[in-house]
Amino acid sequence: MKRVVMFSGGVGSWAAAKRVSEKHGTDDLVLLFSDTKTEHLDTYRFLREAAANVGGRLVEIADGRNIWQVFRDERFLGNSRVDPCSRILKRELCDKWMAANCEPSETVVYVGIDWSEQHRYTRLAARRLPWRYEAPLCDPPYLTKQQLHQWAESEGLRKQELYLRGMPHANCGGGCVKMGHGGFARLLSAAPETYAEWEREEQGLRDMLGDVSILKDRVGGETRPLTLRALRERLEDGQQCDMFDIGGCGCFAGDEASPAVGGQA
């Protein structure tokens, strides 16, 4: 049986891969990393050290574009409901690799979703048939994110810079079009240089597509675009936002629908 772990470069995918290797060995283990070309440099360091720790074969694939190039080519700015970035740079690319290298009846695919997001795994497994998906971190012993980091550090893996800065995930440089207001507020505080890059890129898409944005504003009961610039200015002005609205990083449990031309779903 071939075993393929969707290896994102985060601590969750490392822990999932570690459980697979400890249970089944590494002879037929593939750690499949699909590079969005939007990753933090330290993610690549952790990725390769984590792969060496787990064992098996690290396979790196890439479309060649980053998420912003995909948005421009698709003429669509990703948001919490529709994610052409992960559809094209993650799901479709990994599907193509698996179709060329694996047989569904002889392959188990693993993801780093944990017990706190069991619903994401349930949705994913139903969508990805005929491939068999499993989520080792949804099984006991149930570990918190802090315990996953402690486990990795006990294995000699240094915590990623983005985690040290307080980000909840380490993909796409700490950003994600699926993040909420609180997620971007945390990004502004933890990695202002990355926030500034996202703000510039969003504005570039607005110049191309019109009044679109990653976030939405629902103040007063009316839904309208909320740009990253506007959110930053609110926060700098001392206004509050919902810091529990984190969201983010659900590449393999994302929206499978093909987006229409535009940028606001």
C-alpha cells in the first residue's frame, strides 16, 4: 500500500506524517509538498528538516506561479468562500501527481487536519472519492497545537519563525485568503512586512478587477468589501475587530467550485 502525506511544511502535517511512519514504516511513504511560491523562507527549512525526521521520500511539485499570479490569470481575488489559489496550486496539482503515480485502490492519502476540526476532514473525505483520505491527528491520543510543537521540538525540530511570531499556521507566509479579520489583525502585528505585501497585492487586483477585496465588512448589517488597507487603518486608529475571527489555511477542504470572473463571492 502506498501512503501519501500532504506535506504542507506546517507542524500538523509533520505530526500526521510522523504517526503514519511510526505505524506503517517508510518503505512506501511519500511526503508530497505542493509549493505555492508564497511561502516564508523558514517554512522550507522546516519542511526539509521535518521530512528527514519522518523518513520516506519528499516529493516537491509546483505550478510555478504564486497565489497573486494565479489571481491575476484567473481574474479573481480569492476570499473565504472561493480559493482559486489552493484549488490550482494545491488540489489540482496534487491530483495530477497522484493520477500519474498512484492507484486509488492501492493508496491512502493523509492530511494534517486535527480532532478540533473533524468536520473539515469529514467534508474532505467525502469530496475526494475515489481516493481514500485519512487524518491521523483526528485519532487518539488527541494533541493540542501546543503539544504538537512540543513533540516536534523533542524530535530536534526548531519551531518555525512564523509560529514564534504568534501565527496559528505557517503556510503562504502566514497569510491566507480564508483568514478572517482577527487573522489579518494578527498578521499585521506579527509580520507587518507580509501584511504590507498582501495589502499592495490586493490593491493591484482592485486596480484590475474593480471594487473587490479578500475580506467583507458587515457593520450595520450591510455586507460590503473591506480592504486590507481599510482594516489596517481601523486598527491603527484604535478600533476593535473580532480577534476570534481567525479562519485560514484549509487548502484541501476548500471550495471546489470554479469561480466566476470577478473577485467577490
